[in-house]
Amino acid sequence: MTTTMIAYQAVTRNLTQSLARTAAKPEVANDSAYFEKNIAKVKTLDDFMKDDRLYRYAVEAFGLGDMAYAKAFMRKVLAGGVKDSDSFANKLTDPRYRELAAAFDFSTETADTTYFQTNIGKVKTVTSFTDKSASRMFDYAIKAFGLESIVDTPKEKEAVTQALHLGKDSPLHFDDPAIDKQFRAFLKAFDFADKGSKATSDKAMMQQTVDRHNAAVRSDQTKTTIEKYTRQRLEQDAGASDDNVRLALYFERKAPTIKTAYQILADAALLKVVQTALGIPAETSAMPIDKQAAMIEKKLDLKSLQDPDGLKRFMQRFTSLAGAESGASSNPTMLLFSQPSSALIGQDVLASLQKLRLGGI
């Protein structure tokens, strides 16, 4: 019989290959292809929510498949985005909601596009376009043409400013042919050299910039979401034969974000891994939350989870001990990943968790 440790190592020994195998599975490949094809057509939150297959793929990718049915709740999460610290997503303790809202921030997209369309015609010179006061419009254009990598320092922005003054005659080129092609298209769209103050009055070119920006945002969403969905499916498939392997893969993925014991206590799957690895009885979940946190912090150096070697040792400890367990449980692993109640806990409530007695969270 394959042990938990061996099964876990078989997946993580070459994680890239493991993910590739998962991505190639017919069901996963078909769902990913559908998402990639149809997310490009989405222009608004309504478009996103109307396509149930698209919507469910996205929420599953961010580990929220168990909440897909709650469309009114999820719409509220997405509608507010994350730019406003008081948005609904930002008030939820579970970080998965903020991650989803940040990835599909339709409110910010709409606001940025409206701002660009309303104000770009007022820009009459290269200097005013690249000035700090116009950074919102300039950054929008740079994103549209995929040029973020070449304008991320003041020196690089200065070089781009000089190129805009010269237009198509600019000697500025890049080693990457794709980047260079996009840069030439950028110079053509904002052709101050030939059109002067009328450059930004070219409605066709400005609309092309908007279309490019929308496509760039969707491209980012596609890449991130498909990667996350594939990882989720890898973990789920691994759990089909050994629940503990899924727990191990999940913990490994989440470990870099763990800063406090309370984060562990607020996530049933993370807590199960820590209790197993540290030999903490499940019954301790009946203790006051502050005592549980103190126990974990005493037994586990949380900073060690940020170190690859430290995390590796911890995972070896968990998989070896988990493999020795019977596997029988009154709380199936699937339930450990279904925690809609945690989404409703605000930051103010989290701060007062010490006053609560939680039975396993």
C-alpha cells in the first residue's frame, strides 16, 4: 500500500509535471478551454454572472466552489472590488474572497476605462501624458499595450517619454521582438510626433487602447485562474485516493501566507494538518481560542514555514504521522474545505476571537 508520504512526494517531486498531467485530463482541459474562450467575451459583472459555467470555474479556482450556489452573496463580493478598504470583500476574514474580488475587479475596470475615455482627449502633449498628474491614464495605456515591464523605473519612463517625442523615428528598441512590436503600436497610437495636440483626439486609436486594455486584463485573469483551477483539481484528485495527501498539498500551498496561529485556527484544513503534525488532540478545539493559539505557537515556529527547508521538514513530519493514522474520521476531509461560515467573520470579530470557544472552527 502506498503511504501518504510516498504519494505526496510522487506529486511534489516534479510539481510542474504533475500539474501538466492534471491540466491534460479531458474534463479539466475542456473546462479550461471553455473558460479561456468565453472570459474574453466578458465586459461586465453581469456578463460574468450570467455564464454559470464560467462563473463556477472561477470560484472553484479560488477554492470557493462550495459557495458557488450563493450567487447573491458572491455578486456582492465581486461588485465592491478591493480598492475600497470598506468593500464587502475586504470585510470578510477569509482571504479567498479578497483574492477572487481582486482578480475579477469589474468595478475598478469600469472606473479606469471611464476615466481614460473621459480625460484622454484633454492630454495635448507628451509631457502632460507622462507627467505624474496623468499617471492613471498613462498606466492604463501602458497596461493596454503590455509594456509594464519596460516602464517600471523613472529612468525607463524617461526613455519612453523621449521615444514618444520622436514617434516612429525613435531609435529605442528592445531585445524581445514581441515587446518591441507592442511598443511600436504604442507609439503609433499616441503619435504626438506627427499629430501633435490632436494625437489623443483620434477616437479610433483611443478605442483601440480601451480594447487592448480589456484584452490584457482578461489575459491576466485567464492565466491566473487556469493555474489556480488546475492546482485545485490536482489537490482534489490526490485526495480521491488519500485525503491526507490533499491536506498536505493544500497546506504547502497556503504556508507562505500563514503569519499567525489564528489563521490556522480559522481554517479547518490547516488546523487538521497542524494538529496531526504536532500531536495535538482534536479535543483541544474545545479550549478557549487564545489557549489554542498559544499551544500552536509554543510547538511550531511559524517563521519556519516561510523557509523552503523548514516547510519541507514540517510536511515530512505531517505525511509520516498522517500515514500512520487509520484514516477513519467523523469529519470527512471534504468538509474541511467547505467553510462558508468563516466568510462571514469580520476583522473586528476576528480580533475578539479570544473571547470565543470554537469547536474545531
